[in-house]
Amino acid sequence: MRILGLVFAGTSTPDRSQMADFLGDTLGLPRVEVGGVEADLFELPDGSTFAVASPGGMGAPRSVGFLVDDLDAAAADLREAGVEVGPIGENERERYLHFRAPDRELYELTERKAGIA
């Protein structure tokens, strides 16, 4: 598995609207629309994304995503290491999967689709 960097962080909150306004208005992060995503997304200058979802929208209160160059190989590596891996999902920009690490927290591996920076 080859980790290329951190590419995603997200939170689920009952204060989704207020949090989205804070990120956009106070922190000045630009909103980005991505088909197939049920969250307010904000893009950071380094190309990573911060998501704000409604409670239960991400399967955990917080999530962190690692960018990989080959999601299928990374999933196989996790399974070989005995890690329970969720199904591969996708939106118009990325393919991704969720897994629980030894700290029992939810994490994500993400692979950008061809032509997406």
C-alpha cells in the first residue's frame, strides 16, 4: 500500500448548517459540489476536502481519509492484515472505502479517479 497523503477530513453534526456557514464565511473555504456526496464539501488549497454531514451521515462523528494510488491493492493489503474493510463506494471524483483501525475509529482510503487532481 502506498499512502500519498491526507486528502479528507469530515465531521457529522446536528449543527451542520452553522458549521458550513463557519467554514465558508469565517474561514473562507470555497464550497465544492460533488455528485454522489450527501454533505457540504469545502476544498482546501492543497486539494484536500473537508466535509460537514448531518448526524450519522458519515458512519462516525469524525473521519480522516488517506489518499492511495491503488484502492483495490490497498483494500487487499488491509484484509491480509486482518482489518475489516467496508465496501468500495464512489462519487464523481473518487473511489473510497472505510475501515476501523486498532483504535476502533473509522478511517477512509481514497483513490482519485483518472483526470482528477
